[in-house]
Amino acid sequence: MQFSKKRFPVLEIAKINLRHNALLSIAVAVLLCLVTPLLIGTANLDRNSAAMPLEMFVSLVGVVLLTPIFQPEQNEEIDDLVSSKYCSTAKVHLIRTVYSAGIAALLICVFTVSMKLQSCDVTPVLALGAIADALFLGSMGMLTSALTGNTVIGYMPPLLYYALNIGMGPKLGSLYLFSMVTGSYTAKLWLFLAGLLMMAAALFYQRLRKRMA
Amino acid sequence: MLLLQEIKKIVKSIPYMIFVAAVVIGLFSQGVFRFQDDLLEEPQPGGSYGYKHEEIAEQIMPAALRDLLTEFSNNNYTTYPIGFIKHVKLSESKQEKMAEILSGITGNDKDRILQEAAGITPGASGNYTFQIGGDGMQQDGNGGFTIGSDEKQQNSPEKMAFAVRDDMDYARFKELMGQADDLLGGGSNYAVDSLIGYGTVPLTYEEAKERYDLAISSDKVTGGYARLFSDYAGVMVLSILPVFLAVILGMKDRRVKMEALIYTKKTSAAKLTFIRYLALVIAAMLPVILISYISNMMVWSSYPGIQLDYLAPLKYDFGWLLPSVMISIAIGMFLTELTGTPIAVAVQGLWWMFDVNLGIKSVSSGYALLRLAPRHNAGADSLFRTQDYLDHFGDLVQNRLLMAGIALALILLTILIYESKRKGKFGGNAIFKKAVSSIRDRKNKSQA
């Protein structure tokens, strides 16, 4: 298939990346969603209880899907090869970020709907709160991965932060991940904004590093 | 010396520095550097010393019945089948069986219980459930409970009293509650082993003094703090973070294309793999040993005249924490060698996440056989719960030996895989990659 140099084949790039780079991550994220109901009750829950599976389990799909955004180019040979192409790597990273965040949001929404069908008192706000958690944790992984040039290291800070939330609880204030369990929703706005900021920083740093190389 | 070289290589790497920073942050967040704010106090006569659970039938039976009635009337039962909270809603037929159990306990007619408490008329359609409990349920002077709600009072003017029947034997009560637990799928507060949770009595001065003396004589004070440190360190950092070191360093040879070169070296697979494993374990344990001592030393000067065990942190580091580090690194090395991918991070991450959450119900002393991070979350304010620790010490030893054993078995398997690869007999994840690429090729061909 021939493309004009002026046209940027967004859909084609997304499709190819989905097939070659994201399949394993998507499979792990789906597995996480499927395993969650086996471990924790997802039926007949009131609003605060319904937040637990969403915040404590399903939001981890963000780490699984967003952290490996830069992984393919962390292999030097692939990096050399893609650098020779006319497609901007930064734009490819942006496409990957958008579809990964989209898939994370979709999985969370599907999970929320499945909880609704099991007579849980879930609302769209709960789903949005879980998406904010997912973006925050995932972007933390993305940023670390960009800064260190190693995706595996990228998984470390989000998991540590998750552990800190279990250990420290509401002491984390506006960046507390499990606030919806106690009926508080304001932290989600901060988590969402911080998530977007870290995502932008990761993409910007990756671009900067590329230019400086 | 190869071991020293490997250790140097690890401690100079960026992942190791991040690992150390993460360990410090994780432990700092748990307050292990502020143990001096949590000091043992000798109980004085006339004070309050906390509570303990005891199997007191007169206390357990009405309290458990009250909870079961509340949950029955709401048809919303809270259980912990494998540690996580689960809300169970019973089908109508199972609610009827539950009513039979309640009938056995209270001596009231099953149909009446169904109608009065759960708002179900047997055989009628369009049943309804209304919420009682809380304000609606009140204890009367005889240890029974009366249910009062506007709706019910409209239906029946007299209040219905529920109480454990006078001739109820505790053994029979436990049996009936066990049946209720089975009906709920297990893991409820009505399980035979959990009923003791309803029996709470205050500790006497003598008991509190005995616990204090045990903390001094058996734990020698520092042992209690070392155990609390191990509880935090195991669950927060050491059951998960070492896997990152193993995976990152395991994949480094592949990243820098050194794999084939190392295969040609004279060093045997067993020696190389084991030395690398040992180097990783030593490197991961170094900051832990250091921090455990810094944390423990904070309280040394607060106990003048008491014989302290200055080796306690070291004993707990090796006895309690080392097996967690060993298994975490072994899983990292084994899966990285086997698949050539960082899948070990996902595997260990999931195990750790479930282990952490499963532990929520058993943080006082949870040493189940397959626990990745044993829990004993008891500080000086609860006199370290030394007796609990001593009572379950055998379980802890079994768990730790099993984890260390599995870790060594995985390392043995890693050596075998490495040796096979060196001989060109095993291509790691070649089969997996081949399968995936054939699927992709097929798709590409069909699109062409």
C-alpha cells in the first residue's frame, strides 16, 4: 500500500501497532478483568463497596497497557530502523498512547456495565474514577520507562505506589487511589490531571531525547 | 572473583539504585524509622489493657444471631471466601433454608421468620425485602432482638422477638451456624472457626503483665520490633521489587547482545546461574539488613537495664525476609530464562497483589503455607502479640522453608534451561514466537 508523504496514516499505524505491539498487553489486561470477579465479589454491591474491585483491581489495566508504549523503540536496531522512516516516531507514540488509554477506558466501562448487570449500585462516576486511577498509574509507568529507557523498570513505580496506597491509605490526600471506597471523589480529578501531565511529560521527553540523540 | 564482579555490576546499575530508593520510600512510609514513638509500657494495676477473643457461649450466641438476622433480613451477607470481601445474595430457596436454620436457633416458626424478618411469604409471588437492623433492630432486656419497622408494624401490630432458644446447646449452635456458613459458600463470620470473633473480653492486669513479660523474655524487645519491620518489609517491598532486578539484569545480556558470547565461556551453566542468583540475593538483602538495623537501633536507648537481643534484626532478615527475596528473584530468573520476556513481572506482580489483599483479614498473625509475605502486624502497643507468634511458629517455619525450597528448585530448572540453550537444544520462547508469527503471516497473506 502506498501512502503520500503528506498524509499520516493514523488508522493504519494504530492497526499495525495493535497487532504487533499491544496484543500481549491487551491479553494480560483482559485476563486481569476476568480474574477479578473470581477473587472479589462483584455482585449486589452498594456504591462504596462497588468501588473496591474497580479501584483496587481493574484500574491496574492502566499499568499493563500504558507502560510499554515506548518498548519497541527501546530495542536499538528497531529504533535505528524507524528513525529512517518518514513517519514521526513521536506521532506513533501518541497514537499508541491514545489507543492504549482508550482500551483501558473501554475495559473499565465494560467491567462497570457487567457489575451493573449483577445488581451493583455503580454509576458512570465510578467508572470515570477508575479510569483516572488507570491513567495515573499507567502514565507513571510511561514516564519511568521514558526516563530510564527500560520498560521493565517502568512497571516498578506504579506497583510501589499501589503498595503505598494500601499501606498509607488516605494519608496520600489528593493522590489517594482508593478514595471512592470511602465515598470521596475529588481526588480523582487530581489523579486524572496528574496522569495527563505525566503522559505529556513522557511523550515530550521521549521526543526530546530523540532529537538530542 | 566472579561473585564479587556480579555484585559490583548489580549495585552500580540504575535499576539497583531505583530498587534501593523504592525500598527506602516503601519502608519509610510504614514508619519503620519512627519505632521510638511506639515503646513498650509495663502494665500498671487499674489500667485498661485492651481486649482478647474468647469462646464465651453466652456472648457469642446472641451477637452472632443478631448479625445473621440483620444480614438475613437484608439478604446481603458479607463473606471472605478467599480473603477478599464478597457480598452474597441468596436465592429464595436458600433464604428459606437459612430461615430453617434461624428457626432451629430461635425456636420460631420458619414461615413466620421468613414473613416477619425477610418479608417473604412462602409460595406467594411479588415478594419484597425491606431493610431492618441498625435502628430498626433493638436488643431487649433478655438478650433477644425485636424488629420494628413502620411497614411491618402496619402488617402486624405486635413486635416479633428473636432470641436464642433457652435450651440451645453451644455445640448445636455452632453446628447450625456452620450450616449457615456452608449455605453462604464459606468464609463468613458464622464459620465454626470464626465465631470466636463474637466473644470479646477485656484483658486482665495479670494477662497484660504476662504478655509484657513475654515480650521482654522471649522477644528481648528488639525481636518484636524486628518482627514488625519484617512484616512491613516483606509485604511492601521484598516480595515484589527483587523480581525487577532479576528480570532487568536477566534481559541485559540479550539487550547488549552478549548472550551468544557468554555461551562460549568455560564457566559452567550451574556455576554462572547460581553465582548470578547469589549476587542478586546478596544485593537485594544488603539495603534491607542495613535499614533493619537502623530501624531497630532507634529503640535501643529507650530500654535501659533490659537485656536486648542485638542480633534480632539479622535473625529476622534471614529467617523471615530472605525466603521472600529468594522466591521473588528465582521466579524472575526462571521465567526470564524460559521465555526471554519480562512476563515474570506480571506473574510475580499478580501473586503479590493477591497476597497483599488476602492478608487484609489476617494481619495479626497470618502464616499460611502459601503466603508470599507472612503477616504479623503487631507493634509495642499490642505488646507484639508474642504468644500468637510462638503459637504459630511451626507454620511460619514450614512456609519459609517451602518458599526457599521452591526458589532453589526454580534455580535448578533455570540452570537446566540455560545449559540446553547453550547446547542449542532449547530456543527459549522460539516456539511461542513461531506460533505468533505464523498467525500474523496467515493474516498478512489473507490481506494480500
